[in-house]
Amino acid sequence: MGRENKIRFRGAVERWEDARLLLQKSGDLVLVERGRPRLLMIACPCGCGERLVIHVDPRVQPSWRLYQRRRKITLFPSIWRESGCGSHFFIWGDRVVWCDYESSWWENYVDADLELRVLKILRGRDLVQYAEIAESIGEIPWSVLATCRRLAKRNKLWEGEGELKGHFRVI
């Protein structure tokens, strides 16, 4: 079984026991909600067979941010399994983006309006981390990171290096 590049949303349930029953294939994802989103259960997209429990209720730490836009699911930050299969990936618009190598996952993402908003918020500021930019303009962090990387490739932004990777400023 190979790695999945998309998740399959199998529905929302009230109990995690019911969610487990819906996880049939690698990449299946179920939302558990009782009045509010509580957690996601995911059949690890690497194909190892493990079921991952991701808390999305901010009252439980650690928790991830769940974004549901245009009927697609995004999670922030990435999921990094420190045991078992060791997979490291993130979910962005129902896609699984693998983080085990430096990829150009962001190169085909184009949002001209978001580019203008990012440039506007960074004007006159020193290095700002992409998640902070996203928070300040109500956007998905992965979309902002993709936009910032594209702007950096076009020499409109500069991205920090080392510990400042993911921080941007206007050139």
C-alpha cells in the first residue's frame, strides 16, 4: 500500500467509537463533534494501518486548528508521528502534503487577492512568521505560506533562513 495524497472525509459522528468504524482505508478521516468539533480520527495516510486521533478543540492541549472551507478540510500545524511509522505531513484542502523532503507543493497555488493582502500587512514590518500573518488576516496558514513563498520566488518578499525560515518581510 502506497502513501495517499488526499484524505477522504467520511462524515461527522458524536462518538469516537463510531468514528473508528468509518475508517476503512488509508487517508479516511472522520470528525467527532458534540456541539462543536472535538477531534479528527484519521487512518494514517502512509498506509501503516494506524489510526490517529487529532484534537481540534482548543480547550484540549495540544490541539490543531481545523479549517473547513468550500467543503474541504485543512489542519494546522503539521502532523508528525514521532513513533510508529514516523510520518510527517499536513492536510491542506483535502490534500496530504508530505514533509519528508523539500518539495515545491506551494508553487502552483495562486491567489492574487491574498498576495495583495500579505504585501499590505508586511509593508513597513520586520520579519513576520507566516502563521501570524494568517491569523491577522483570517486565512489558512498553509495558503499564506504558499503565497509568501511564491512572492519570495518573485523577489517581492525575503524569507528568513535557519530558525527564521517561514518568516517573511518585504524586500
